[in-house]
Amino acid sequence: MRNHLFFIFIICLLTIQSGFSTHIVGGEFQLVSLDNNHNYSVLLNVYFDDINGYTGALNSDDVITVAFYDKSSNQLIKTIQLDKVSQNEFVTPQIPLCVANNGDFRTRIQRYIGAVQLSPSIFNKPTGYYMLWERCCRNNHIKNIVAPESTSTAFYLEFNTVNQNGTPLFNTTPKFNKPFGEVACIGRPFAFDFSAT
């Protein structure tokens, strides 16, 4: 009986590991001011390994919870939910380079959006705040991280107070240009556009 239980335990561990298979390539948050009442849109782009990623993970996060923290104390202030609004867009390499010889590269963009009010009576510390969402797991083709297939990705954005000395502030974070999917090839020059608006 003990041997049977041990065998079932091993099978369960293997099944759990496959449920946390690799898929995340990267992503970014954006916070957009909507009006003078401190209403904001929160946007998140998650880049998904469409070739090697675990397809169950692609459809598992229809709603995610994002947490807001005080930057000076790391105290949780509030949480909000973001809804997945699309996942049918892809990052397309403009200059294929080594990708042309390697058919295992395609990145899908999962887009999330939600709303939040950043009340001036709460979000008024001059040290600022941050928002965070964490998800396992990283792409297992990453070579500069130990065990990327079991390493989470933390999506993180810092933002300033919305009320400084009684003066309301309405800020929008930079919006990065859509990535073109360039990859760094061994022995070849590489450049990447990090510009934002």
C-alpha cells in the first residue's frame, strides 16, 4: 500500500509541474490618467511563448488581480482586477536574422485592462507607490536564469503621489512602442528600440 501511495504522489508531482510549464517571455504595465477625478486605466501586456509555451496557461488567466503598495513601507493599499481583452496579436520580427533558421520563435501578446481610482486622500505620500502582479513561469529557453521553468515573472510599475502639498497631480506612465520581436543572434550586431511616448 505504501508503494502505491508513493507512486501516486510522484505522478501528482509530475502533473503539477506540467501545469506550471513555461510560457512568459516578458511584459509591461501602463497607468493612464482618464480625468480630473483621479480615475485611471491600468493596462498590462504579457508576452507569451506561442511555440513552446504551455497552452493551458494561455487560457487560464482571463481575470488577474493586481496589488497596489506603499513604496516606503511595502504595505498593501488595495487590489483591483484586470480583464483579458485580447490575445490574438503577435510580435512580428522586422529583421528575421537568426529567427529565419529557427522556427521555434513566435510571441503572442495578451492584453489586460482594468479601472482604478487613486484617491488623493490615500495615494498622497511623496515616496510614491507601486503596482505588482506575479505569474509563473518563465520561458524555459532562457539561458541566463537558473531553472526559468519554475521562476516567476513580476510585473512591476512605480508611480508618484496623486496629491502633492494639496495640489492634485494627474500623470500617465510612458507608453512603449510595440516590440518588433527582434532577437539577439550570436555573433551578429543587435539593436533594440526602447523609445516611449
